[in-house]
Amino acid sequence: MTLPDWVDVGGFDEIPARGARVVATPSGDVAIFRTADGGIFALRDRCPHKGGPLSQGIVHGESVTCPLHNWVISLETGQAQGADSGCAGKIPVRLEGKRILLSTAAISVTAAA
Amino acid sequence: MKQRLVVIGNGMAPGRALDRLFEQAPDAFDVTIFNAEPRVNYDRIMLSPVLSGEKSFDQIVIHGDGWYVKHGVMLYKGCKITKIDRAARTVTGANGIGAAYDRLIVATGSVPIILPVPGHDLAGVLTYRDLDDVEAMLLAARSRGNAVVIGGGLLGLEAAAGLREQGMNVTIVHLMPTLMERQLDPAAGYLLRKAIEARGIPVLTKASTKAILGTRKVEAVELADGTVLPADLVVMAVGIRPNAALAKDAGLVVNKGIVVDDTMRTSDPDIFGLGECAEANGACYGLVAPLYDMANVVAAQLLGDEKARFRPAATATKLKVTGIDLFSAGDFEDGKDREEIVLRDAARAVYKRIVLKDDRIVGVVLYGDTADGAWFFDLLKKQADVSEMRERLIFGPAYAGGGPLDPMAAVAALPDDAEICGCNGISKGKIVAAIAKQGLTSLDAVRTHTKASASCGTCTGLVEQLLKGALGDAYKAVTVQAMCPCTELGHDEVRRLIVARKLKSIPAVLHELEWKSSCGCAKCRPALNYYLMATWPGDYEDDSQSRYINERVHANIQKDGTYSVVPRMWGGVTNSTELRAIADVVDKFKIPTVKVTGGQRIDMLGVKKEDLPAVWADLSAVGMVSGHAYGKALRTVKTCVGTEWCRFGVQDSTRLGIRIEKFMWGSWTPAKVKMAVSGCPRNCAEATCKDVGVICVDSGYEIHFAGASGLEIKGTEILTRVKTEDEALEMIVALVQSYREQGRYLERIHKWAKRVGVETIRRQIVDDSERRETLFDRFVFAQSFSQNDPWAERAAGHDAHEFRPLADLTLVAGE
């Protein structure tokens, strides 16, 4: 069976504004973020620093602050901001109406980070 | 025609004089040098490293053959001058070679003293003076036999260490009670002796040599007390005397050495005396610094600078034995008019002594840690008044540098590897380099790039000083520390404006106070959420997206992303039902670790996030509630068993603790609040290092606050004493409410108290009863909105989205 290119992971309203939810995938957890102005982003739920769950961080602007050691990660690129460097893998995600669709290729087992 | 300058001797002092001469007037003189040693000018001070094998002769040469060619100097190697004819103005050597002079420098140095004991002329008895001596010692050392060094001064010790390094069994025989007694005081001499002996070199002090035994060559050394030390090599290093015989034969005035005036001229104005052979102001010198000073004067005088004068200055000594750090300078005899500062660290074998006279350093002895030697010596030479920094003087320039009022200088004096930020292990060098390289201009930027001062913040002052040092006046310390990069406003202004402008939501604050970012950041949002909640209880709706994850899900995130759960145990008291419920939960959810906390409760660690609501449901079922171990909130009230069980208890501390906890739990505070109640002054509940503590006394209750036992350790301050439990509760509640209203977010009670002032707090809480009552009432009002168990609410389904994934795609892939 071939997987569709995009998979529906839930509704836009199921994620609080300036918040995040987790999608468990074969290649590990993915954090889906919703910003204050309604943007949706997806990153691997692992801070490039010590693997902290970014989904649990505080979302501000288009960034999230890791709950473990306060690294600030760009939601747009997955890159650590400021003086820190490292990247939380970015996962293609899009909105179709009020549904959140995630790239299947990016989350399959072979795509494991 | 050029003047003819003849130099007898080719040691370091004449070498320096010629250097100076050629620098200033390369063509003024035709120079001829007669050197009794068959070689060029070398650094005699470095003979010890040659002996020990650390350096080769080539490495200690000062003027190689090329130097003599370059400057057109005629150098006779191995040519000893035997006669000076002052009338004819000529010098003549043993082999008939000679030269005529216009000016003559006599720099014949010194000769080692040979003790006139029987056997002193046996083969194998050496002195320690020049390279020939070193080569003879190295040859003798090949036998790996026994060596005796007579003399425990600088040279003797260096010779002994070098021979030991070459594999000989060495014994030091020293006449005086302590080693290097001319440079060291007895305490440093003792440490030195221990260090020498630790290298396997026995030291015999107060030992007088009676005879050197042997038939053709040396076999042993006999001491006055009858001891006989077997020896294949004897090195005499008991001192030097000026080599003035040639000058004396020439009719120059000679006392101990060749007498010179302060222009370095002998009794014949065309003849200079220079170096160890010269006697100036009645003294002869053996250390290099004053000899170089003499050389500078000779050069200046030769060039016509008649004002040049030799002024003897204090000298400093360093022992050149690898691994032994020793520095001595000036004069360190005890005296009525002298004071001393001594630092001893026996474990590190460090000894430092500074001798002061009239607030000026006259002597310094450093053993073990000589890093500051140059600095002390500089103060000594300058005769600087040290009264301002006297208290810290002994700790060196890093601490004493600029006097008590100038912390800048103290920081500036720190070495580059000095650690500034202990939390993140950041050195001064790293910070300074980052400031320069990245062009940082603010504390925040330094924090971002280096992490220095980004953790506990105790080093903030030091970091600011480094910024100031690097940027000078360009660095403007923000007098009010901004809350975060989103605003220029400090915490206090933001709080004030929230009240004054009746701002009741985070977007209202961001808009009205002109935040620079669209929705704040992870620093300001939690603070604003707290301020709004504390200011407008009941009115303000908690913004959970502006809380740290721990407070959002009411559990403590662990490094692997699991959580820990700590239920309240009121006053640290529990029972079988609660324990059974905990045990069941641990089994049911396979919780890996159960740990008793420092606050008298039980921590379950490693709970999966999705299990949290179910865990809480089971705990709620027996009446247990959240312990807020995750929050900026009231944590624990630790108690002892008080009058209920303890034979010393004077009040029911357990009951009071439980009462306080039940009254105050659920309240949010700027930072965590830990309390304790001890039933008697023995203080088993350790109440005197808590944010708020109570010590029960016969007459009632002593209320304490502002203790700390984390990053900082600090005993509490006493707020007041009261007679009844009710009064104690009122005081504590008013105190905490005052802290809730005035404290900056993340500022613990002791820091708040330090900022606001303990006296001010006492006045507001204790003396002003009206204010106390209002504070109490405001706390009670706020509690009516916050004493809901967050666990029970979530077990019942509140915020369910927090605890489960949005979707689980792992099964899809498995299909």
C-alpha cells in the first residue's frame, strides 16, 4: 500500500494559540506549533541542544523556548537562535481549511532523524 | 681616531655595558675584550638548567661569535690578563698578548670561596662558577655515585638539584640552621627544606665541614660532629669573593672588591670597575639586576653622560629549580618598626610574607606560589604606600589591586583564566574575547553569546565590569535592568503600570507598554502572567501558554521528558492510606523511582506525561492534592514533631505547620516559597535557612524570614516574636502577601528583603498593624480563587489536550 503524500493529523482548533501538540510518528515525535497569528509549523520534538521536548516550551513570535535549558528555536527553520547553533528538523506541514496536514514522506521510518 | 676601549672579562655585566654602548654610539670605540674563559658571553644564571639537562650551552649564549664580528670587537678567548700598566695604559696577558687602552673596564668577576679544610685540593672537589665547573660535574655525574654539596644557598641548592637530576645521590651540608638564610626567613627555609628532601636530597643543617677525605681523589666528607659522608664528588658552593687581585697589583684602591664611586670609576678615572669584582658604597653585588644597573652607568659615562649614577636598589631572587617556586626580595629581618603580613596554606605548601615599614613594603618572601612576585617587587621598588590595600595586599594584585573602592581594577587584574561565571564555567578571557570579537555592548548580549551571568546571575557585577573595562565610557550600564529584550522597562515599573493603567491581560500590557516583540518572550510572559494574576485575582484569567511547562501541566519535567509527581503531605505528616495509594500508583503506572524529598514528602519520578491525569485521579481518590513542587508557589512547610511527641518541644510545631500549609497552599508567588516550623530552638526542622521559618519558644513563636540554602546560603532574619498561633499565622500571611506584591518574578524572599530592606519590611508588617491586616485580607481574597486542586481538575478532564498527542501515526505505518 502506498501512503498518501499528506496525512491529516488534526484540527487547527485542537492546538491552543501560542501552543503546541505532539504527533507520534514512526520516526519519532513531531511537535506542531500554532503561533499567536495563526501560523502552523512542525519540527522534530527534540531540541538540538539536549533533546528537550520543544512541544512543551513557551511559543512566542515565530519561536519556541525549550523547556529544559531555554534555547530559542525558530519555528520557521528549526535553527537555534542567538548565539546557540543547531537545528531541530523541520517537517513540511500545511493547513487545508481547518485541517492540519503533515508530509508523510518526512515522517516515515526511513525519514528518521 | 677612535678611542680604544679594553675590557678585561667577558661576563654578563660587561656584555650589557657593550650592548648599551653600541646601541647609542656604534662607532665611538674600538673594543677589545680579554676573556679568561675560552668562550663567548653566556648567561651564567642559566648554568643550573644546563647542569640539570634542561638546557644546552647554545641556548644560554648571550652574544654569539657573530655579535663580535658585527660590532668589530676583538675578542681574545682563553686569554687571562696578568698585568695592567697604568702609566703606559696597556694590559698584558700570560701569553704575551696585550693591548693599549684609552679607557679600561675591569670586570674580572668573582672567585668561588674554597673552604681551607684538609683535602680541599683533592681531585673531585669542584666549585660552581662557570661552564667548566658544570662540564666537570656532568662528567662526574656519569658515575651515578655520591655527591656532597657544601653550602645551602642559591647556588648550592641549584647544583644539588641538578646533580640529583643527573642521577647522583646528593647530600647537602649547610652550616646555618636554615637553607638560603640570606634570602629566606626560617619558615620559608623550612618549606624549602621539605621540598628538597622530598626530591630525595637529604639536608644536613648546622653542619660544619671538618675535612675532605681521600688519597688521590675525593672519597668522603667528614663533618665536625664526626659524621662521614661518602662522596665521589664534592661541590663547594659556600660563597664568592670579588676577584680584585689584578686591580690591586695595578695599584687601584681595593677593599673587599675594587672600590668604585657612583660613576663606577675606580681610583683611576680612566678605569671602570664593573660587576661582581666592584665594590660600590661599601657593598659588592652578586645578583644580575644591580650588575646590569652598573653596566648601564658605565656605558652612559663612557658616552659622556656625567650625570649617570649607580644607585643600589633592592634585588629579587628566584630559585631556578624546576618545581620549586621561591621568590625573595628586599629585607625581611624582624624589627620593632616593622610589621608583617603572613599567609600560610600548609596543604598547598604556600607561604607568603610581606614585611612592611611605614606602610611600605621592604621585604617579600614567597614560597610555593610566586606568581605575584613581580607585582610585590614593583611596589617595593617604587616604595608605594600600601596602606589603602593593606587588608588584601597578601592576596596579590587580583584582589588588592586598586584599593577597596575600585572593583574595576580588581577585575582588570584577574588573569584571563580566572573563572567569572561558576554556573557555566566561563573564564574572563572568554568573555573579554567575545566582547571584542562579536562587538558586544550589553550585558544581555554577553549572556547570549557566552552564557556568562545567564544562570544564577551572581557574577552579573563582574561581567558588567568587564564590559566597562572593554568599552570604557561607551558602556552605559542600564540603571534599571530591563525585564527582557522585549522592553526597556524594569520589573517594578511594569508592575506599577499594570496597577496604574489597570492593565488586565498580557496583550493589554504588550500594547500599552509598547513591547518591542509581537507576543513577548519566554522571559517576560511568565512574569507578566504572575504580575497580572497577583494584581487582579479573580479578574485576570490565567494564561497557561505563558507558564513554564511545569506549571502548565502541574508536574516537574525531567531531563528525558517524563515528569515527577509530588503530592502534598501536610506538615510532612502522612498515614497508611496515603502511603498505600502512593504504593498502588507506583505499581499501576510502573513508576521507576520513588524518592523522599528534602521537604518531607514523596516524589514519584519518571511518570509518562499521558499517565499524569490518571495518576492524579488515583491520588485524589484518597484526598491527596498537588504539592506544587513544580511551581513558583508555596512548596512545603517542614515541621518537627513538637510538643506532641518530643520531650523538648515547647509548642505544637506540627499543628502550626499544617495550619500554615492548609491556609496558604495554592497561592502563586514570585518564586518558590519554602517554610518550616521548629518546635523548640534546637530547630530540627531547620527553619532558620528557609524563606519563612518559625522557631517555637516558651513564650510563643519567633518568626523568621529571608533565609536561603540553595545557590546562596544565608541564615534568616528575625521578623518578630508573637505569643499565639493566630498572630503567627497573621504575620506570616501578611509577610508573604507583601512579597507577592513587591517581589520581582523569580526573586526569592531573601533577595527581595535585601532589595527592599529588612527594616522596611519589619516596619510594614510588624509595626503597621493596619497595613498588616489589609495585606492579610488581600491574601485571603486571592486564595478564594486559587485553592482549587489543579490535579483534581485535570483528572476530571481539564486541559486534556496537554496530556495526549494530537495524533498517533505510529500504527498507520505498522499497517
